[in-house]
Amino acid sequence: DGSGNLEDLDLTGQSLHGTIPTWIGGLTALTDDFKLDQNTITGALPTELGMLTSITANLLLASNAITGTIPSELGMVEALVSGFTLNDNRIGGSVPSELGELGDTLTHTFQLGSNNLTDALPTELGGLTQLVSSFTAGSNRVGGRVPTELGRLSLLTELFDLHANRLSKETPTELGQLSALQ
């Protein structure tokens, strides 16, 4: 932008390896994308990623070898409009309820599939009501009931995926509100 500030970080598919450094949270001038997907990033997600509150397009960390848990601080990246992807990693633990706070602006993709996530999905994910493309949390070890609040994702048109988990066999009738899925 001429000011010397980095507004977009797209390192998709660059064969990067190692961990995400904590200083990454200091890149507060990022206003567009933070993309490290399709690399061989390892280690846990630093809580400092939550400091990237000005990112308005994508936070993409899919298809790596990330371990640890999802920091609740990622829910503070509330300006995201397009994509939030952590799928195809080795992330474990619970899905933080704070991720539901992405719902006011996130309109395209929310993907947590193919990890080692456990426990029940938080009801707050029903706050992702602006999603129009995909919501995935399949191929994990998520248990319990499917939150009825996920029926509020009624704008979804492409994919709603919870397959290959440890969810109860009961399907909430509220999922019938996902009538735009093709």
C-alpha cells in the first residue's frame, strides 16, 4: 500500500515447515489474507493469531500437520468475511465456543474437518448464520448431540458435513432448516 505495511500474507503451498512463530501476532496491519495452507506446518497454533483482528478476507491454515488445540483467541478475528479453515491437520481437543463469534461477518467457509477434535460441538457455532458455502467438522472424534442451533445456518448452499464422528444418532429436526443445500 506504499506505507510499508504488509496487508496480505499468502504463503499457500510453499513447502514451509516448522511452527508458526508467536511474533506473527504482531502483524496487526494485515487487513486481507493470512494464508499458510498446504504446507507442512507443525506444532500448536499460537494464541497470538487472535491478535490479527484486522484480517477481513481469509484465515487459512488447512492441509498442514498442526497439532495442539484451537486457541479460543481465534474467535477475536471477527472481521473475517470469506474463509476460516483449519481442516486436514492433527488438531485435537474441543472446539472453542468463541469461534461462534465469527458469525457476524463470516460468509463463505468454516472448515474444521479431518482433525482429532473431541467433545461436543459448542452451540455457539449456530451463530455462524451468514455462511453461504460450507460448514465442515466431519472426520473428527466429536461426540454428543448435534446442536440444534446449527439449523440456523440456513443460508448454506454447498456443504454441511459432520460425517465420521461419534455423534448421537438423533438428528435434530432443526437441521431441516438447511433447505438451501444442493
